[in-house]
Amino acid sequence: MSEGLMKMWIAFGAIAFMFFSVFFIYVSRFKLKRRFLKGLTATFAYLFMVIAGLIIMLVVFSGPVQK
């Protein structure tokens, strides 16, 4: 697998983390009643968002791929 293709799959993984983050925030704010579970799911959501941001930043700033 080429380096460019590998970077593409890593970026897709980061995008999936962003979708998980949106889902967990939605569940935390609108579906859960218990305060502990709301805090736990919100923590997971923000953790996923930070990890996704770091991964995207690494992919973008690693530069173009040589042919």
C-alpha cells in the first residue's frame, strides 16, 4: 500500500472519530438523564474529537507524498 493511500485511510479513521464524537455528544445532551453517564459520554466525545484533530493535523502537516 502506498504512502498516500495509507494517509487517506488514516484520515478516514479521523473522520470516523469525528462522527463518533457527534453521536456521543447528541446522546449525552438529549438522551441521557443520569448526570454521571452524561459526563462520561461527553468526556468520550471530546476525547474522540481531540484525537481526530491531532490525527488530521499530522496528516495535513506531513506534506505531500512523493511519487
